[in-house]
Amino acid sequence: MANLNLNIEQVTLKIKSGELLCQEKSGKSDVWLNFEEIIDKEEQPVGFAMCKNCSQLFKYDYKTGTSSLKRHKCPSDEKQPKITTFWGKKKFLLLPKK
């Protein structure tokens, strides 16, 4: 792993400038179906992963595992119920103005 000691803001800027890249990762964990690993131009991981759905960045270290990635509640995930799905279930009584 490249030892760059970057924070999330620096990683975001480096991705936008093309200094860092997103790469599909195959691993034992199913979490990699929803995340991409961030790598440098030498294809070395830099310690971050990005959600494929909402582009949120997370610190990631292969030594400590993917539990922080698994806890991510993606706002773009269609499987999670949105608040608007509950609006249609309730009937609202509109009272006339006095």
C-alpha cells in the first residue's frame, strides 16, 4: 500500500485531477460489489474506497478488513426505504380553511 497519509479532501482532489484512480476490486467480501478501491498511478492502494452508488469515500485498510464499508448506509441505495414511500400509506384529512 502506498504510504501517502492523505485525508478524504486530498483524495477527492487527487481523483478529480487524475492523480488517483478508482479500480474494481475482487476480494473475498461481497462489499466489493458496491465499492471501488482507490489506487495511485502505480496501481498501489492508497487506503481509501469509494461507494459506487453515492461516491462517498471511506478509509480502508486491507489489514483491518471491510467492516467500515459494510456499515455504510448509502442514500442512493434503492433497497432502503425512502421517507416518501411512507407518505402514500397515510391518508391525510384536509380541513377547509375558516
